[in-house]
Amino acid sequence: MTQFPDRPIPLIDPQLCNGCGLCVHACPTKALALREGKAVVANPLACEYSGLCEAVCPTRAITRPFEIVIAEEETNSSNSTKVVEKDGLPVYNADRTKEIKP
């Protein structure tokens, strides 16, 4: 699956997906679809990653490719939330305007 550098999208493990379709029905932006009996991110640009797909998956086939960490340090911005790298994916601050070095 292609990852978009400016946004995280859910990762779906086809080995774990049982094709139940719960995630497809839960997705508020209709970014997911069933193809050949498995869930896929059919429209990654539509995905706003609400996390509903991950929450309803009974086999835990859907995971988030990032972690959110609350920074303890002072920042110039009132928002100090950062998205930190996980599994080799890009690292961005909350407004996605610049890369953060871990």
C-alpha cells in the first residue's frame, strides 16, 4: 500500500482481515472498501483517520502507523502535540508543516 507523506493512513493486514466489512461500514469518509474479500484503503485521500475502523475490527487487522505524544517542552505554538515516527514512517508535528527529528 502506498503511504502518503503528508498524512498517515491505516494499515490493513490482509492475513488478519476476515472480510467482515465492519470497518467499511464504520468509515465516515468511505475511504475503505472490500476487494476480493478483504478490506482495503480504496480512497486514501478521503481518509481522515477517525480510528473507527481500527476500533470495530474484530481481528485487529487495522493499525495506526503513528503514535501521538504530548510534548512537555515549551513551544512557540499553543499546540504542543507531535506525531512521532513509528515503524520507519515520517515524523510530523500536529499541523504537519515541518518534520520533527526524534
